[in-house]
Amino acid sequence: MLKKKQSVGIELVFVVLSILLSMSGCEMSDQQEHKVSDILPPEGFAEVGGSNYVMCRVDESYRVRNEPESWWRPGVLELAVGHYHQQDPKEIRRQLRTMYENGQRKIAVLIWISQFMGEETDGHKVVDGVFGHCMVSKDGKLQAQHQENTRELVKLIRDTGYFNELIFRFAFQGGGAGPESWEQWNEEQYQHNWKVLVSTRAIIEKALNGSEMKVLYDLGAEIAGLENGQVPQYTRRMWKDYTQAYGKDDTYGFSVAVYPGRTANLLKVFEEVGVYPDIYSRDVYEHVQEWLGAAGKEFAEAGIKHPRIIIQETYYNDPQSLAELQKAGKDFGFEYLYLMQWPLKRGHPVPHFSDDYAAEYDAYLTKKN
């Protein structure tokens, strides 16, 4: 009887050891792959980029069929942060791994933040703190579940070792959160937005503590250079407050949806504060030569001859976009750092998303062999 128990005990030890070795092997495999690189950035770009990872899944009712009102129905948009707790961690890890295996080396996470006082707006429901593509903030913070989701997603991105840089992007929209809707300056709302940014940044910094991963913050996605509402005053105040609190090394300020005049407007904000970022961010899909040409002229007029630029958004895995960007870079003297794509294919009949996430990236790579 004693020998039988000993035999069972030994077998149990071997089972446990095999499980532990298997788990260790998975993690080791991730790290080993991270050290292997058979890719290079495309001509004109200094580094390999990646994707904006904003959704885990987009239901076909919107992404394919574009059904009326589908955008606002719960379960149609599954946000990378807002719905992280409802996802299978293995599936999220699989998506990240697919992006890495297809050559991506940087990842951007964008959160849209709104402030609605009730549980319903315009006839649509706020469900679990999410309204369409926006997460509802309260008391100057993301809601508790969304704080935890941010922490866990950033930790997963860190722990896989797949990416060497995280760009974390803030976008305040809806419920009066966005300054483009303010008829006059709203100090209370500004303070709310600022506290959300500061508290969320603290979560990210803590999650990345001890990591070699670089992080870069977008303080206002595509808000830069707009003139409506209180945007100029807002970006000036936010830039001043942020650089005084944290410096400028981990931010490019605000991303610009490229259009004539917007670069000049943003540069005026930097000039008035007396601090310029080291790099600039541009989102561009159409009219690349014309609109980036206007941006190049506006940079030159401000005395910036060779701006260092991140392409923060463009079409998904699109050779035409690359060719147009390369030409613009040569024509206007841009120093491109890297290129980040959005999960929207050129010509897709539905706006915003053609795919759940941007898995492919080969159009934006140079293969060594």
C-alpha cells in the first residue's frame, strides 16, 4: 500500500513538473521570438511600426452590413480596454502574437472617454460604463473596471515581449468632454479631463515599471489644430500643464488629422507655451501629397526644416499609402520614425473598421531576404 502511494505521488510530481515546464516553455518561446528579427522598416522610415489596437472584435452588423444604429448596440463594438474583462485572455494574447509574427513591433492603444450623467443618451443605453465606442468616466477617473482593464492589458502587452513601444492615446468625446463642443471655457470639465489623464497615466506607468518598453502619450487624439469650440485654449492649457508636470520626453503632444492649417495652429500652441515636442504625430489617409505638402510648408514657415514624424494612422496594410508617404517624405524633407496603421482597408464601404484588428503588416515592411 505504501509503495502504491509513493508511485502515485511520484507520478503526480511528474505531471506538475511537465505542466510547469510547458508553461515556462510558452513564456520562453515568446521572449526568444522577440529577440529574432528578420524584418526591416520600409525605405524612408527609421523603425518598424505596428497598429492601433482599439477593438478586440467588431460585429459584422456594423463592420460588414453597416446596419442603422448598430454602432450603439451593446456587443457590436468590443473595446480593447472597455471590454477587456469580458474577453478570453488567450484570444487577446493570440491577436497580439499574430501582430508580432506578421512583423509589427509597436502597438497603440486608444481610449475614447465621455462623461454622461445618466444611463441613457439620445435613446441609446450606457451599458457597463460603455456607450458605443466611449467609456464613461466619473469623478476624474476611469470607472474601476476600466482602470483594472487598462492595467491588465498594458501588463499583457509588457509581459509578452512582442512590442518595443506602446503609444497610449486619449480622446475625450461626448457628454461635453470634448472641448470642440464648448461654447465657452469650462474649467470644471477641463479639470475632470486632466484628472482622468493623470490617473490613467499613473496606472500605465505602474504597469510598465521595471520594463524596458518605451511609452509615448497622445494627449488628445486628432484634436490638434482644430479651431472650433475651445480647442486652441484647451490644447494650450493641456500642453502647459503636462510639460510642467512630466516634461516632454514621453509625448508628442496631440495627434493631427492632417488638413491644411492644422499644423500651423498646433505649432502656434507650442510657441505660446514655449515648449516644442521632439517628434510630431500625423494621421493621414487621403490627399497625402496635398495635405502633407501643406503641413511641410507650415513646418518650414515655423523654422522646422526636417520634422521628425510618426504616422500615427493610415490605411491597413496598403502599398499605395506607403508609396504616397514615401514620396511626400522625400518632397518635403520629413524624417519619418515609423508608421502605425488603422484596421480600415482602402475602399472598404463601411467607415472606421474593415477588420476586428489589424493583423497584417507586410505592405509596410522590407524583408531581409
